[in-house]
Amino acid sequence: MTANTRAAASAIMVQGTTSDAGKSVICTGLCRALYRQGIRVAPFKPQNMALNSAVTVDHGEIGRAQAVQAEACGLQPHSDMNPVLLKPNTDIGAQVIVNGKALMDMDARAFHDYKPTVLKSVLASFARLQNNYDAVVVEGAGSPAEINLRDRDIANMGFAETADCPVIIVADIDRGGVFAHLYGTLALLSASEQARVKGFIINRFRGDIKLLESGLEWLEEKTGKPVLGVIPYLHGLHLEAEDAVAIQQLNNDEQRPLKVVVPVFSRMSNHTDFDVLRLNPSVDITFVYQGKRLPPADLIILPGTKSTRSDLAFLRDNGWDQDLFRHIRFGGKVMGICGGYQMLGQTIHDPDGIEGPAGSSAGLGLLDLETVIRKEKQLRRVEGTMQLPGQQAVNVTGYEIHAGSTTGAALQQPLIQLEQHQDAVMSADGQIFGSYIHGIFDYQDACRAILSWAGFGDIDTPDYDALRQEGINRIADAVEEHIDMVAINDIIFGRQQT
């Protein structure tokens, strides 16, 4: 594909000086701000690496950040919004997902060689968005100044140069060294890439902006690039994280009667399942990392994982299985989601080596189930009804992302009735509950039902959809107040002089 004038004139790419500089947040804010202007806008990320993913309207899989950005645009997520997603399954390898579908596992060197081939899919997705929307907000990955990754780059300047897309660079001042980050990043770019950079954004500023002005003037003088805005530090901002586990509680109420513990697996996926619990003033949620034992709790939740058998071994290596069995002996409740659900069964088989070396592993033996890992991944958005023992039926929504097929006697009494299939089981003693559904806590009634089963029959739950919209609107408000949106529109629609 050859970039055309329209493609260049209706897009803007946000790159960062580092990972976690605020690219996803700024893109989300820009998407909502442009949407408020009545502009038909869509998000795009050429290449993403994350274990947090979302199921799209076309039954694909993309990074969770792009799904949030789609919501900011008033859109359903689509696989074109993130055509390449890498889901790490080892320290040097990952599952490669192209156009929403898992293709193969590759190590880093093999994927580097594959980039020129997959670039065609990236550009085709970008072109489709360009044809269907007025503007596209593009998010980079990591930093464009990673010298060892410049060759065959499709995530940052490699994409921007090929697609002829203007760029702004964001840096996180809360980390320190913001002027060195911005000046140094620009200096490490080629002359054509430097010309493509239209300005800077500084993120997460605390304090008196007057004290920053001399630094901003120096940066503009040294680089010839404008500072388009300074976003303040937004305390308590909640947006779903792209990858890193957000472990902090986001409210100040210390009265948290329900204790929930989540062991953090080496390939833990879709930890955004627990965001609604972190935001609940009645829930004290603790994430437990390698080398630590599971503390006393009312409820232990085994989360999803990209590699179920290897993370089951990881669980045992940390002694968490013994902590889990002790917890059950004392009457505690256990829940498994997706990979954690598979672990609760009798056996996990991976005959074709889909998630690692071929073979079988004994499960925790807490549910009468058996799982076989299959090549074809299940990707679907679901809704239906859930009825836990002794409770009324409630609505449930969410999504499934799993390679396993689970069967067994426990499924003769499923707890969740979906449009096309059934899901979720509970042990005869009522202590063990498992489901494939990610996002199962997001719907208020379903969350309340599960927390009631865990021991709290009269517990309030936040409206997570409202909280998500509040977070998107807060960053959009900040973007509109603190970023020169006239300049942003000029950059997007090609009115800025180059």
C-alpha cells in the first residue's frame, strides 16, 4: 500500500519516551475529545504486546487498551484497531495474533524476521479505518528511540514513516528527567522522523505550572517543537491497564470486611477482571507475588493465564496449592476464572503443545472436570443468566478467551445459561466455583451474587460501566483543558505547516 494524502491528513500518532509514559491514556482522552466534537474517530495500534485482551465485534482479539479507546469513540472494538497482538508465553517468545486470530508462536528473532510480512496486514487495517472514519488516533508501543528495535520497526516510526502519519511524543514528568527524555528521544531519531514530530505532551504534572515554564521554553527553543500541553496528575483516575497489574486500592474507605486474595501467575492474563473489586469499598483485595504465601482470606480467586499447565506448576512451586487446601479446610471459598477454572479440575491435557511442551498435568482435583487444550481458540462475547445455589437468577455479561475445552460430570449442573452454550460449575459443598467468563464482576447484579456466595449477603457494588465512563471523561476533560486542541485538529487534518 502506498500512503495517500487523505491517510496522512486524517491521523495522529502518539508515541512515548518510555513504556507507561501515558500513550494509552492520552490516546483515550484524544479519542473522546474528538468524539465530542462530532468527529467520526477510531483508535489504532499497529503492534501491541500484552496479556490483557478483549474480544471484538468480529470475533477477534485485540489489546484491552484499544477496546477502551473504542468505547471512548462510541464504537464497538474491531480487530482492525490492533492488527498485531503479541501475548508472551515465555521470556523470549509469544503467541502472534494477526487480525484478531492466533497464528503461531514465535520467539523474538523469528518475529523480527516476520515483521515485513505482517506489515501488509497492519497497513491494510489502517487503510480500512481511514476509509471508514474521519480521523484515526494511533498509539505507538514502548519508545521510538530503542536503537536495537529500529530495523523493521512496525510499532513506532517504522509505521509512521510508511503510513506518512504525523507524530506527537508524550513523556511522564512524574518519573523525573522529562526534558532529557524528550530531547534525547528526538535526538535519536533520523532527520525525516524528527520532521514528522509535530510537538510534545508532558503527562502527570504535579505543582505550580509557572515553575515549569522556563523548562518548556528551553525545550521549545532547543528542539523547534511546541509543547502542545501539560496534563496534570489526575489522582484516582481509573482506566483499564494495558498490561501491568494495578494493585492499589482506589478509594480511602478502610472498612473492608471482605478479604479477597489473588495469586499473580507468571503469565497472568486479563487482570482487569479484578478492577471492579479494587474499586469496591467493601472489598480488600490483595495480589500475592512469587515467593510470598497466600494470607488468610474469605475468597481466593485463581485468575486467567496464557499458559495454564506451566502456571499450575508455578502455583505449586510457590506452595500456593497447600495454602489453598488449608483455606478450604477452614471453610474458605475458591473461585477460578478461565485458566484458573481449568486448574480446579482433575487433569489438563495439551497433546499438541499449544501452550508449551506437549503433555498432561494433574489439576488441583477440586472439581470433577477435565480440560483439553486445543488449537482453535474460543473468542466470544457472552451474555445470559447466572443462578447460584439459594439465589435468584441474575443477568451476566462478559467475554471468553480460551484454548481449552472442558468436560466432566460437574457440568451436568451448570450455573450460567448463555445464548449458545452453558458455563460455570460449583462443587457439591458450595466452596469451589469456576467459570470461563472474563469480566464476570463487571455487571452489578452478577458481582453482588458472587460476593454474596463468598460470605456477604448484603453488599453494595459499584456501577462499573459508570466508573469506566467517568475515567474516560476525566481524561478527556483534562485533554480539552490542558492540550491545544486547535493544534491537534490542525495536525490531524493536515492544516499544520511542515
